[in-house]
Amino acid sequence: MQLELFYNLFTECDYKFTTDSRSIAKGSIFFALKGDNFNGNLFAIDALKEGASYAVVDEQLEKNNKLILVDDVLTFMQELASFHRKCFDIPIIAIGGSNGKTTTKNLIVNVLKQKFKAHSTQGNFNNHIGVPITILNIPMDCEVAIIELGTNHPGEIEALCKITAPTHGLITNIGKEHLEGFGTLEAVAKEESEIYHYLLKNNGVALVNKDDDWLKRMSRSIQNIHYYSKNNVDIISTVPAIEILVENRKIKSPLMGDYNLDNMLAAITIGQQLGLTIDEIQSGIESYIPENNRSQWIHQNSNDILLDAYNANPSSMQVAIENFSKMPNKKQILILGDMFEMGNHAKKEHLDLLIWAKQFEFEAIYLLGENFNQVSLNCDLETFSSMEKLGETLKSLNYEDTAILIKGSRGMKMERVIKYL
């Protein structure tokens, strides 16, 4: 079926769709995606029985005019998302980078929704499947969209930019992310720079952190640049919370650290560029409360716990630890879990991190995971074999009046340790 004709069906179905046969809404469209461990085609008939108006498949099933046969469901869904995107003449902001994408996105959304009807990436829907889903969910009355672009292998950002067609873009930073897929920091930078390349070719607007040498070099060919910098604001404090002066207005946030200040400045800058008042910007920044294990403060008993356990790589670990070391508490401890997707770099990166972290002379450093286990003895540290053993040790020590940083990759589920503190 031609894309234009199918888009008419998509419109008739009130833009309702799903890729999950377990959540069929009556009158929706079911996209039968395939993966390594699933085949949506097997559930297409059941989806129709559950009330779907149409099912898009790429395998020949029974004859049924409600089954739309295409060459490849994922490709068709991506093309449909690109077609839907072209129906909007609104700012579309693409956010890439190694660390801080989601926090930056959330801050920008919180600022822009003070004036506009804003749509944004939900959860971790930032890959070749999630981005098309996010775009297809843009409502027709949307006034601005903020789309997170993630990557774990070369070529992904370029493909996502073609689907998203951003009018504005920013890269949070360049760090040691997904080294298993990229190998080097230079390869990470080349991949992320595809956002800038798209903006350059399409006369888009780049928001660039002027304090970041990588980003300044990568963006130097772009004509439409709006810079942001810590040097352009008066910083009152960054630990234990951020407080700055912008346009003679004091703006406070429960976020902490220089790295989150960069994220805040990005949100402030895009707000200024899209015509928000300082009142609206302040309201957006100050009303954002971090959650979902991202830079989340938990005050438990007499302890200050910084839960930053949604994800981790060497770069994000370092900035989190360095900023945490500035906490005023006399006692500070680290509870760290393994960093994933490091490939052949895993042993070296985990060892280098521990050697570097020991310079701060924390009260204690507690480790969990096989990667840390391989190197911790080299640093006179112990890695616990299970969360339960780590937890029982922490429970027996009964920490009080202590600042505690909890960080690790998502698969480590480091938030589990909180119940022992």
C-alpha cells in the first residue's frame, strides 16, 4: 500500500496505534514488529480480534483486507513517522549526547510547556523503534516537540535525524558511551556530530555549550548557533543544589553539580530563543523534580542519598563523583555498580575509575558487579558478590549524617540498596 493512502487510514483511526499486541485499543493500528526473540506477525490476527482496525505485517497471512502487507514493518513505520513529521511546521528539538540527554530533555520540556503545548520522548524511547513511535504520537495541536536521539552503533543518529527532521538541536557532551559499539571517543564524537551535520545541511539552529571544546570544534561550520556557558551566568552554588542568577533573577533547582548546570543552561537558552519570559523560564526550571533514579535526592533518616542509577559510563561516573565530593557532609561514601557496554575496554575503564576516585579519600567505596570484581583488589577495595551481602554490610554499619552516592548501569538496579540504608 502506498504510504499516502495508509496515512489516510492512520488519520481515520485517530492516529491510534500500538506495537504491543497486549495493549490493543479499539480502532487502533497494530504494527507487527520483529525482534531477535519475538515476531509480531504471529499476533496480528489476534490483534484484529481484540479490536484493532488494521494490522501491518510483513509475512503473508490469511486473506483479510484489514491486514496491510508491507516489505518490512519497521521500515514502513519509520517512513510513516517521517511523513507524519512533515505535517508539522513547528520547532522540533533533537537532543543527543553521551550523558544527560534525558535530564536535559525533561528540563526543556518543563520550561517550554509554560508557554507551548509540548510533546516529548517518553521513557527511553530514543532508538530506531522508539523515535518513530514518539513522532507518530505527536498530536496535531502540538506546538513544539522535544525528541531524544540515542545511539549504540555508527549510523544510528544520521538515520534518526532523517526521520525527526529537527529544526533545532543540541548535543549535551561527548563521553565514553557504548565503547563496545564505537571503540573510541573519536568515534562517539563522529556519531553524535550527525545532529550538527543535519542542522548544517538544513539551515537548522544549534544550541552549543561554549565551555565544551569537543562541541565547539564539532559545530564550527554551523551558521545558526546560540551558545550557552557557565561564564554567562552568576553561579551562587552547584552543591548540594544549583542556584544561579539569570537576568537578575535568582533561579533554584534541586539538581546538583556542574554537569546538571550545563543541562539547566541548555533549557534556559532554548526557552530564551523560543520567546519565553524569565518568569516562565524560572517556573519551568524550579518546578522540575528529578525522578526515575536520575540525580534524585532522597533524604532518609539522617542521610542525604543521591540516587543516580539510571545509567552509567566512565564519563558520567567521573562527573558525578567529582561533584559529589564537594558535598558539605563530613562523611561521604560511594556505592558503585558495574558500567555496561564497555566491551574490551571494561577492565581498564573500571580500574582507571577506581584509581581516580580514591584521590578524594571518601569514607568508604562499596562496589558491586563482575567488572569491578576483576580490578578492585588492585586498589585495596572489596567487591561484594551480591546485593544482599552488600546490603547487610551497609545495614550493620548504620551510617548516620552521611552523604551517599549510588550509581551504576541500569542493569545493576542499584536502587535496591536504598532499603538497607
